Amino acid sequence: MKSIHYAVFACLLLSAGGCGLETAGTAATSASLKKQELEQGRKSLERAQFQVNQANSTAKYRLEDFKLDQDTEE
């Protein structure tokens, strides 16, 4: 009779422990996905900053070129 109680207790304990492991696994997966999202966002931000810097450099070059053209016309 005691062995049946121990068996039932062991089954309950293992099933409850399994729920905790599932929760921990889900949390780890969620954290990993968030990390990937943050890394992708950081890369997107870096690309955007690079493109803005290129556009600024191009605009400065064109302005300087325009000023040189204006000076030679006078």
C-alpha cells in the first residue's frame, strides 16, 4: 500500500517538475527571440545612420561643387 502512495507521489512530483522545466524552456526561448530582435533592430539603426551620413556627405559635396560653379561664373 505504501508503495502505491510513493508511486503516486513520484508521478505527481515528476509531472509538477516537468511543468517547471517547460516554463523555463519557454522563457529561455522567449529571451533568445528578444535578443535576436534587439540585434536586428541595432543593425537596422546602424544601416540607417550610415545611409544618413552618406546622404549628408553627398549633400555637402554637391553644395561645395555648386559654390565653386557660382564663383567661376562671376
